[in-house]
Amino acid sequence: MINRKFGWLVILGLGSSLAIALLFSSPLVKADAKKLELLGQATFPTGFMFQDTEVGGLSGITYNPDLDVYYAISDDRGEKTPSRFYTLKIDLTNIDLKKINPTSNTAPDALDENSVQFQAVTPLRDSQGEFFPPLVNDPEGITFTGESLLISSEGDVARQIPPFIKEFSLTGTEIQYLPVPVKFLTPKENPDFGTRNNLALESLTLTPDKTFLFTATEGALIQDGEMATPEQGSPSRILRYDLNQGKPDREFFYMSDPIVVLSDLDQEFKVSGLVELLALDETHLVSLERSFSISAGNVIKLFRVSLDDASQIQDINSLEGQTDKLAPARKTLWLNLNSLGLTLDNVEGMTFGPDLPDGRRSLILISDNNFNPIQETQIFVFAVPTEDLSQQF
């Protein structure tokens, strides 16, 4: 998430939807063997209410193929209503791909206004069945295991609340937690160690065979180096769990892109980092990076990522001064969403959806509006190339 202290900065270059109705229209990219095709966009204004809760802060999304529904986690820290996730239905069955004209700037027939519907809201409860107190959780990532949900929290360094990864039932009750390595934690006696506040475990994804779980730091651990700047990216750690063992087995070196700025005078709040991962197998992923600056707004990039030759860093407690000796994960730009001519909000969530009528798979992105009245919740639907993504690395 972008720190809400600076949420008002996002107003530059952004428009706000004035209607609750979904708006589906978008530029299209002509599909080829390796490119994504944008099928449509749904927009909810900040303040949209569902079952007496404000829908917002949707920083992660995952798909349940058995029920054909999605679960989206809200990063509300329990300040508005208890920590919660939403169940959504995104109906792609009526898409007529033959009507989509790749030479047109819009796709009026791609999706209809009722294609996205919120179906339920589920509060999170601890193992005793009680709501979590306010400010204890900062939920950011979510992934469906087949029977339950794994949810990550960034914690709160200032309040000495560590990040976590926990398993919850589909009814929202905590089942168990996964251990987080010590190097990701910030002890009270050593504030120069561990995750930076608001740059912790933002992402969460399972491999298709449910064997491995991936998460990553949004930016560098304090002992690993600096935050991203317009001149350089930040060294992140991709953390992999072996779920058969119930503990981490690898950490990989990943370098994020620099912050995108369009003016040397841009001295206001700016940030860039790794906000989501989508696992293809145990060494190949799709990553989502989000950069924000006043001059450039939100810049959203998708990368195809290979860990095959990346340095394994689980035994290195500090990367400071060592990154030049390490091999980062190999990144190949898959799509810069800004090239589509869209007005982009704070996109942070990503999941695969069902197959489309032409056999391609759908890819869903969702934005975290920070509960800011001049931001909005965006849902994008893409068609994924039919080729196996892991063969494109």
C-alpha cells in the first residue's frame, strides 16, 4: 500500500468515478503469442458500501476455481471495520471475443456492466474466534490453497508488530501461522535490522501444485540496502516456503526498478517496489512492480521472472555492499500498463482467473484505493497468451 499519510498526493492526474455502476471500456492491445490483451476495466468509487462495510484497500486478490469466485483482501487495519476479505464474482462467460476490434480504442461489447459483483464480506478472526483488535493486522497478500486462504500482513515496525503469514478458513478463522525468518523481523533493541515499515510482505502466491509459497519484501530490508530512488532500484528478497515442510527453504535476490519521475524537481513523496507475485512453478513467476511519483503518477509494470540463475541468499543476513557480487532474478518486461493509455490507480493485486472462450487464460489485476476519496478501486481483465509462460523466460 502507499502510506495513507501521503494518499492525497495521488490526486494529480487521476479522475474519480462519480457513479457506483461499473464502467467497462478500454484501449486494446492486439494479441500475439507473447502479449497480453486488455479486455476491460471495472471501476468502483471510494465510499462504495457493501454489507455495511466500505469497500477499499483491496491490495490482493486470488481465485477459487471450484466456485468460480475471487477473494480480495482489504488492508484496512481494523480502523473502519474489522480486518476482512471480500468474495467477488467476475463473470467472463458473456465475453464475445469476435466483437473485439483490435484497431479500435474501445471494447464496448467486451464486458457488460454487471460482470463484477460483490457477494460476501468475511471478517478475520483469531484462533479463539475473536475479531482482531484495530491496528494489529495490515493484511496485504492473499492466496487460495484449495481449501483455505493464506494471508500476509506487513505488521507495524513502530508498534513492534511483526509481519506474518497465516492460514485462515474460508469463514475467516485463523488456523495456523508460518514462521517468518528472523532477518525479516525488527527487534526493539536493533531498529537497524528487519523490514522497513510499509515495505514488508506485500505479495503472496502458491505454485499450481500447492507445494511452494512465495512472498517478497516490497523493498530492501534495513540491513540490505537503500529504498528505491529515481537513480536505482532496491534489493528485495523473494522468500519461498516448502509447504510440505511448513517452513522457508530458499530466498532469492530480486532488484526492483527505480522510481519513475518526469521532473528533476519532483521532491515530494515517491516510492517504488515489488507489490505482487504470481507463481507459475517453483522457479518462474510473474511480478508486479508499482512506482509512484507526483510527476509520473502510478507506473505499473508486469515482468516475467526466472529464479533459475538468481543468487540464493537465505544464509546472508545483510546484502549491504554485496549486491554487485550477486546475480539478481532475471526479469523480462511483459507489459507496462502505462503504454495502454490508461489512468492507473495504485494497482497491487494480481491473480489468474478461468479460461476464456477462445482458450486463453484470464489475468485479473486490482488496485488499492487507500480509502482516499479521490482514488478509486480498479479491476482490469486481461487475456493471457495460450503458450506456457514458463517457456518464455
